[in-house]
Amino acid sequence: MITQLLCIVLTAYLVVVLARALLSWFPVRPGTPVASIALLLRDLTEPVLAPIRRVIPPVGMLDMSALVLLIGIGFFFNDTATTEIYTQF
């Protein structure tokens, strides 16, 4: 039950991180609805991405922190799914 809830929350956060990464590729004009969405996405993801960014600095112009976070969430999902399968038997 708790594992399922955690997976749902992490899936939602994964979508937020992906949306921020995709939105960062496009120019956003201040004062537009897209700017307020971009600000919300930044506020939701920056507390997690900033520590990763301190450990793994940007490579050239590419910020790899979102990719590292997505891979980490993927590892968690893989481990959780494997644990769920084995505990059912």
C-alpha cells in the first residue's frame, strides 16, 4: 500500500521533472501563462535538482541533473517492482 502510494507520487514527480526539462528548451516570455507554469515547475523541482547540480556540474551548456534524477527514479521503480514481485510469493 505505502509502496504503491510512493510509486504514484514519484510518477507524478517524474512527469514534473520531464515537463521542466522539455520546457527549458523553449524561450518563455515573462507574464505569459507558460511563464507561470515554468515558475511552478522550477519551484517543485529545484529543491531536488540543486544538490544534484552541486555534485554533477553542467557539461558545457547541458544540465545533466534532471537526467540523473530521472535515472535515480527509474532505479527506484525497478527495485520496487522487483521487491513487490518477490514478496508476493
